[in-house]
Amino acid sequence: MEHFISTKKLSLKDFSSIVNQVDRIELSEECKELIKNSRNFLDERFGSESDQTSYGINTGFGSLCDTRIESKDLQELQHNLLKSHACGTGDEVPSEIVKLMLFLKAKNLSYGYSGVSLEVVERLIYFFNNDVMPVVYEQGSLGASGDLAPLAHLTLPIIGFGEVHYKGERMNAADFYEKVDLEPLTLQSKEGLALINGTQFMLAYGIHSLLQAYRNIYWAHITAALSVDGFDASKIPFDQRIHLIRPHKGQLKSAAEMEELLEDSEIADHVKPNVQDPYSFRCVPQVHGATYDTLAFVSKTFMTEANAVTDNPNVFPDSGDILSGGNFHGQPLALALDYLAIAMSEIANISERRTFQLLSGKRGLPSFLAKNAGLNSGLMILQYTAASIVSQNKQLSAPSSTDSIVSSNGQEDHVSMGANAATKCYRVLENVTAVLAIELITATEALEHRSMKTSSFLENIKTLFRVDVPALESDRIMHDDIEASKKFIKELMIEDELLFG
């Protein structure tokens, strides 16, 4: 599937398509003209005879911003910038994040406010279209002057340095160019700075995590509904009348989803002997709904950023101005990423509590849902695993955005730490999937002990799930079940309208 980069604003649904379906991108003619006009303006303003000075074009960087660079050294200046800033370390960034970074960087430069050449943007697009994935490292960005270190690793291969993954091999960029009979580019004034200034590292992580968050909260309602019937809990707490008198949008949406999931359930409809249920069942709309409202805020923030220009300085050919500001500062993303991690951590917290209740030997269920308990431990240790994961999430949800460390000799004296928020959030979302996978195993197993049926929709989910994870007859290696359950949650086809509608 092909996508044309234009000035049209992209939505989260668009990004779902870009991440999951698009394998080729192209620049619109409009964007090509914007890029060329911006570059031509710079070339005319800062020709070899020019005596003008502008940050990042013919000066040093950071606290060296007052050091003027001669015209003959401007290309070397840009190459040195990429090489010196490629100081990332830690784990490699996953390929799906790197590919999204390439897209976001190309889009960011396509508005014509960055002064790069068309050839530079088209080289990024070439990497995307041919699955040339630069080797990028997780650690190194303060999320302030943009994601300097990771973006330097992302764009080093443009000039023939760094490493790439290509057709299953990891190789030096120079060897890649020889392999495909292509030449690296030589950067012009400002191009190196435009490539590494920007928020594409934390934004790529953020968009990927947000897409996973919407899938996870969709599944959280399914696992919660399965647990409600598995525990023989009441569906009265999902009655819309309760929520209309406390009308938070997310709460109303969550309660409606629970009612719909439990529609025509024999278990839900029969008279209950218990007066009330634990909060982890009764308060699903209030807890899940608050996370829905968080996702709406985070989505708005991320989509604003994805459709924006975040490098520095910015070039305005129409007015003839070059303005130095701070659009690369990641504070909006850092706060949103921390908020997303906290909100999704709560989805895992309440899920683990439902798993605990289902294994407690109450409501006519055997302890740990074990057949021949004692000889068999059943699902006892699944709750241990879930408890371990939610505990880690609590640690990972401590905010990064409240920290700041002075850098660049005091020039960059407040930083967002949004990159750390981004990589932590990514881990939280992976953990949430694992906790929901455990609840899915536990809830479907609890239903095996009920004589009545759950709803038609949930029975269908249970039937599909049983293909990958059979009912438990005796103890077996549960790691395999957890991995199969995680895969089921991640890969079962769900229409975007259900996820983002």
C-alpha cells in the first residue's frame, strides 16, 4: 500500500494504516515545491559572498552558537555534527519504531520550513521504501534539542556512516551503498542540524505505544467481561443510568462496551446470590473510562506533534526570515507519555486484581481453577507473574518529565527527558499486554466451570482462543500459554472503527 506525504493532516487512523499496511511512501508535488523553495532561499541568502550569520547554518552548535564557520567549511560542519552526535548506547530500537521514525522525519521536513534539499528527504524515503533500517540505540536523548543522538544514528547512513539492517543483514552503511550501487549524499548548510533536531524518536515510540494502548483497552473490556461472567458477578454496575449522573465521556463509553459485551449472556442475566462485587469488577467503567479519557488527550497531543515542524531554526521563505526558537523541546510529549504510562498501568493493575479474585476459590470456583488440586497447582503461579509485572509497571510509571539535567555548558538548561518517558512507556504497554493475556487465560478457564453460557460474542472469542490455548486438564508449562495468549491479543484482526471509534 502506498501513502503520499502531503500537507494534509494525519489522524491516528492514518498512522494505524502507515504502521500496519503502508510499504511505500512518496512526496506529493506540493511538498516537493515547498522543500525546493526553502532550500533555494537558503542558498541565495548564504552564498559564498554572504556576511550574514544564522544559528546552525554558519555557526557552531549548542553553547558554540557564537562561533562563526567559514563558507568553505559548511559541508564538513554538517557531517561533523552527525558523527559527533551519534553517541547513543543501550538496546537497539525495534525496527518498527525505526521505520516510523523515518516516516516522521520525512514528513517533518516536507513542510518546507527546514531548508533541506529534496535529495535528503528522498533518501529517507528510499530507506523506508526499501526496508533499509538504520541501527539506532535507545539511550542518549534528553528530549530537548530534539532527539539528537538517536536521530544522528538514524540519519548517519545518508552520508555513508553508521550501520543499517538490510535484507536480514547488519552492515556498515558504506558496504550497503556498494551493495546497491548507490552513492551517499553530501550535506549542505543546515541539513545536518535539520536531520537531528526534532522529536521523531519519542514521537515514534509514542504513536506506536498509543496504537497498542487502544488495542489493549479494547481487549481489557473483553477480558473484564469474561471475568465478570467467570466470577458470576453482576452486570448492574454497567447500567447507563448510573453513568449518566456522572457523565465522564470515557466512563459512559466503557459502561456501554461492557453492556454490549455481556448482551444475551445467560450467566449475566440470572439472579445473583451476592449483593455486591469487588471493585475490580464493579468499577470497570470508572477505571477503564478514566484511561479512555487519557487516551483522547494523548492522541490529540501526538497528532498535533505528528503534523508539526519541530526542528530549529525555522526557515520562512515567503517573509525572508530565519527564526531560531525551541520547537524541538519535547515537553508536550514527555508529559503525555508519562500520562499514558500511568493510565495504562492502571489497566494492568485492575486486570491483575480480577485474576486474583478468579483464583481465590470463591463463587463456586475451585481454588486456582485446578482440577485435582494439590496434585495440580492449576493457574496459581499465573497470578504471581501478573503481580510481578504490575509491580514493575508501578516503577516504570514514575514520571520522567519531572526531571531535568543541565547540558551543553548551560545553554540547554531545561530538558524534557521525553525520550526516557517514551522508552519506559513502550515497556509498560508490552507489560499490559502480558497481564491481559494472563487474565484472558484465567477468565476463559473460569468459564469452563460454569454450566451456563456467556454471551454469543464472548463464546466466540473463547472458541477462537481455545484453538491456541486449550482448557486446563492438568498442570502444564504455562509460559507457552502466556506467549500464545499474548500473540492472540496482538494479532486477532480488529477493525480500526472498533479501536478508535
